[in-house]
Amino acid sequence: MSERSACAEELKTSRLRLRRPLAADVDVILAVHSDPEACAHNPSDALTRHEEAEELYRRWDRQWERHGYGYWVVERHDRARQLGFCGIKPMELHGEPVLNLFYRFAPSAWGQGFAGEAAAAVTAWAAAHVPEIALIARVRPANAASQRVARRAGLSRATHLDTEGYDGFDWIYVAQPERWAR
């Protein structure tokens, strides 16, 4: 099913601009995803080669083409500097279709509220444009910063949904806890 009609290739917050990735962003994709700190809690996401970043960009672009949404590049309004990425990806959790909220930022952008601001904008966009699909965030138990971002985006911990992830155990945060009541 395509949600192309829900497409919003650009989102804005008070400090940030979120835009659809371009082929010109491959170097930034590599820089963020090859940083050991940025991928410390999700080592399977780490990239080492430019070709891997190109393939990741192509996957992101295919998702945009298919669904009309995906991962956004996050930039400050007042600077032409990419801070990181934030967006949503369709997947399944316990056999149910969900949108996974993703955020990864360069360590130089950490501690300034950018990830929480971007995640809140994406969460609001998803609630308005694809409300029929539940929004979740998969967070590693040791990643306190990511837990704060999920809460700032309006998500709540749903311990009964915690599950094994791709490369470690995931705590699950949900945007609408009533959807997941036991």
C-alpha cells in the first residue's frame, strides 16, 4: 500500500529543517554511520565503506518512493550543516505492522535537544498522516539518551512489548499506549 499522498518531504521546527535525503548526502550518511560513538548501541548499523553509505541512501530513497515518507536529514535553519537523521520505517513488532521511529545524530550534535526536537516533529507528522499504523521506538536498555529522546517525542515505555532486536535486546516505547494494552 502506498501512502504517497501523505508525502511531506520537508518538516520544520523552531530550530530545525528536516528534508528528504539526496544522493549528495551520502558522505554525511557515511560520516554519522561510521562514527563508533553514534553506532555504539546499534553496532549492526555501523558502516565502513562509501559503497555501504550509497546502498543505505538507495534503501532510504526506495522507501520514500514506495511510501511517501522515510528518514529525513536534520539540519539547523541557521547553518547549512547536517546534524543527523530522523524518520520512520515500516516494520513488524510481534506480528503487527508498526512504524519504527529512528534517530541518529553526529556526536557533535548531542546534548543540545536536536534529536528530541526532530523526533517530536516526526512523531507529530506520523500521527497526522499515517495514524492507522502504530508508532514505536526500539531503544537499548543502556542508551539513556535515546530513552530521553523517545520520551521527549511523546512515547511511553511498554515493557510488555520488549523484544530481542537485530543486535541486542530492545526496550519498546510507543506513541499510543492504549493501542498496546494487554
